[in-house]
Amino acid sequence: MITRDTLTREERQIYDEIHRYPIFLSTSDFAKLTGYSRATAYRLIEEGQLSTKHITLTKGSKPTKRIIRESLLELMLKWNKE
């Protein structure tokens, strides 16, 4: 798990922005946060670059795939270093 106090100033900005979102993000949240499309989110999920969890939002509904916020943080910090 990434802790804020171990990050550079720029990385802390990324950390803070991502932590404004819920622990499990929709692909729409991903798009708003990164500026990339929902299709890119699905591609990153398929490539294994983003971790997901199936969750049920309301009783009786089908489980939906959500991006784990920590995996998005790890990916964005990696992109920031490249």
C-alpha cells in the first residue's frame, strides 16, 4: 500500500486527487480522473494494468466491475515516472 508521506510533492498531488474518489471506481470515474476514455480503462483492465473487483451496488442487481482505486494510483504514479 502506498502511503502519502513517502511520495514527492508531485506524486502527493496525484495521490490527493485520486483519493477524492471512492475505493472502487467506475470506468466513467477513470475517464474523468485521467482524461482517457472508458475504452482505455477496459483495455488497461484486459491487459492487467488495472485491478478490478466485482461488486453488487444494490440488492438484486448484477455485480458490476469496478477499478480498485489503489491500482489506479499505482498505474498513475508509474506513468508519472516514465
